[in-house]
Amino acid sequence: MHGTGGSAGVGVLLIATIPAQAEAVAALVVLAVGTAISMALLSSAFGYAITRGPVVRRVLAFAPAMGIMTLAFGGWYTLGAVGAVPYLL
């Protein structure tokens, strides 16, 4: 579900526009490798930034609240998926 709105959509469009199968596969491989590398680099940079200096104290103070909000959202989303509660958006 996560990739459907981002790189998967680009991959489908990419493959649909390339007539030769070998070229389409090569383009998909380049897209997949590039996506994986860019996600790894950005995640590493973000992780490094939030674990250094004064930022780490703020993150540690904010983590419990984010955990509770994430659990509440996940519960609401799950209940909405099975029709137990209405989606508000």
C-alpha cells in the first residue's frame, strides 16, 4: 500500500512507456536501485540528525506522545477499515 502512491506508480508508468521488454526491465532495475539508495541515504541522514546534540533530548521527550498518537491512529484506521467507525476525511 505504501509504495502505491509513490515509486510503484512511477514504475508502472515507466514500464508502460518503454516498448522493448529488456529496456523496460533495465529501467525498472535502475529505478528500484535508485529509490532504495535514496531512501537509505535520507533515512540515515535523518536518523543521524535526530540522535545528535540538543535534538536528541527533544526527540526523547516527544517519543512517548508520538507513540500514543501512532497507536491511536492505527486503531482508528483499523476500525475504519472493518467498518466499525466512520472515516472522517
